[in-house]
Amino acid sequence: MIETFRNAWKVPELRKKLLFTFFIIVIYRIGGTVPVPYLEAAELASWFGSNDNGNFFSYLNVLSGGNFAKATVMALSVGPYINAQIIIQLLTYALPPLERLSKEGPEGRKKLNKITKYTALAIGLFQGWAYYRTMLNAGAVTYTGHSFERYFAEVIIILCFVAGSSLTIWLGDQINEKGIGNGISMLLFAGIIARGPAAVISLFQLMIDGLKAGEAKNVILVPIILIVFVVMIAFIIFMNNAERRIPIQYAKRVVGRKQYGGQNTFIPVKIAMSGVLPIIFAMAFMSIPSTLEMFIKPEKGSFYDHFLDWFSYTHPFYACLYFLLIIGFNYFYVSMQYNPVEIANNLRQNNGGVPGIRPGKPTSDYLKKILSKITLVGAVFLGIIAIFPIIFSAITKMNIAMGGTSILIVVSVALETARTMESQMMMRHHSGFLK
């Protein structure tokens, strides 16, 4: 990967794109330091520190690169756009008009992208209002007490959050048009990476404090955590590159004096084809009870109190249900992406087929069987990445529950960016037809 970026830097056009992308990321990070008016940062930091327990706000804080906990202009960051993308992608398979747009080529994709942005704006308004109400209950909103200023402060705070989210989407579009591509993913990558040094420093500070206090626990745990994270990165890279190649053979046919077909190829099916989306779906579902706890405080010993305790990320039930939901959402997402019947029909129309399998329904049944096995392997992989930090946190009492998801996002974006750079370099170094 490092060699890929080194070679890309030698190409003047790609070097300009890399510098432009870096410039946009710097603007995005500067925006993450701009405070929102009428907010008390100290009160908000205290409240968030006591409520950072694996709820939906913790997930949003990861997506924003820590800006959500600071309530800066970029607090919502890419969250509304990612949620809008997921919603529109799901509706594309449920609503015929959106499905027709997705099949109309570049123009249809432009219209879908515009619909996604409007949906992100609506989600941003709702999330901005919900975040304002949360901060109001936490005592982090400051105003003189007059009703007019209260409503004025509410409007200003919500508009600042929505403006920051819209600016994030625009910056992502600029990376797509003039940078190296994967705009929103690059901003998400930059936000998570920006929290890395602070996390590493806090781990070493724990080790230093343990040495000063004469406790060997942190001194042993911190190196183990670093080794585990390196192993997780290697595991994610291996699974991201892993694929199942289904062999395809095309029959020979003679047209005039020429013979067509007869070649052997394959259909590559990635093991982790759904990426981090099943984890995001499962995380959003599992965070609902703990998020409601912020607004509705249960009585000690009540049924609701026990119910919320089961949904605490340190509870074994949480990890088990989280793992099962990831598997379920992974199957759901893959079923939308791959249609074995359609693939089998396309192969038959092009005189192709799987060796040893008859065309038509036998081929589609074979593809379903292969996809089912691959999906299970990919789902278990995502589940292990998601729940291992939770189990590790429950054992060591150290809050790294979001670490697995963050690493998965960072590694996936880095690998995708490296592949994009390789493809662009290949286009510029292609010798052409004359040589």
C-alpha cells in the first residue's frame, strides 16, 4: 500500500489529486474545531463522558471523529449522509420508481444522488434537533432565559449542525470530482484516524500510571491491546482480499468464418462483500434502549431497569444478540446485492455456465448454495470483529468497545483507496493498441 502511494506521488496528475484531497481533509478537520454558539463545552464533555456507554451517540461520535462529543460545527459530520445512503439503497429495492432510476445509467445515478442529499438534509435537521434537546436536558445550552432568545438559540444551534453536515457532503463531492475519489469515505477515514494518536497516548498513560502505582495490570494489558489491534488489522486485510471464484465456461459458437467463445473465466465473490453496513445496522438497533435511557430514567429494580441492563454493552446478552443481528443483516444485505436467478439467466443468454452444472434452475440453486456459505463466513468475520472488543472491554474494564468497528472502517477505506490509485496508475501507464 505504501509503495502504491509512493508510485502515485511520482505521477504529476495524481500528485495534484493527493494534495487536493489532503487540503480538503485539512479544511474538514479545521471545521471540527469551530464551536457552536450557545453551548457550554465543559458541561457537554462531562455529560458525554458519563454517558459514553455504547449507545447511538457513541456510534455518531465515531463517525464524526470525536466532533460529536465536542458539539462543534462538524458534529453530525457524515452521519446523516451515510444514513440517507442506507435508506435510499434499501428503498431502491422496494420502490419501482427508484429501481428504474438505478438502472438508467449515469443520469439515473445523478438523480438518486440528489434524492440522497435531500434525504440527508432532512435527517440532519432531525438529528440536529434531537441533539439540541439532549444538550438542553444535560444543561449544556446557555441563554439568558427569555423565550425569544431560547428559540433563537435553538434555531442557530440546529442550523449550525445542518450547515456542517451539508459542508461535509460538499467537501466529499469535491474529493470525488478533483481528488482521488471515495470522498465521504475519506472524510470518515480522516475523522477516525485523527482520534488515533489520542487513543494511543491514553493507553500509554494508563501504563505509566500503573507503573507509578505499582500495579502490573495496565503494564501487561496495554501491550496486549496493541498486539491484538495489529492482529485484527492483519485479519481484516486478509478477509477483505479473500474471495470465492466461481468457474465459468462459455460454449464455442461459429459465426461466419469466425469462432467466438470457448474461454474459461470466473465470477469473483468477495467474502466480506457487505463491508461495515451490517455492523452499522446492528449497532443502530442495539443502541435504541440505551439511548432511550438518556431521556427516560427507570426506577431501580423495575422491569425497565432490568431490561436496560440486558442491553448494556458489558452484558453477555448484548454481545450474543449483537452477533446474531450482524449475521442477519449481512444475509439481508447480500440478498439485495446478489440475485442468483438473474446471474443464472445472464449466463444462459451468453452461452455460459458453471462446469458440471446444468443451465437454468440448477445453476441458480448452485449459486444460492455458494452465496449462503460465503455469506455465513463473511457474517461470522464481521461478528468477531464487532464483539471481540466488547468481550475484551468486559474482561479488562477498559472502554474500547467501538475499536473493532473503527479499525474495520479505516482498513476498508485504506484498501479501497489503494485499489483506486492502482487503477488510475494503470490507466496512465497503459501502452495502448499501437505498441
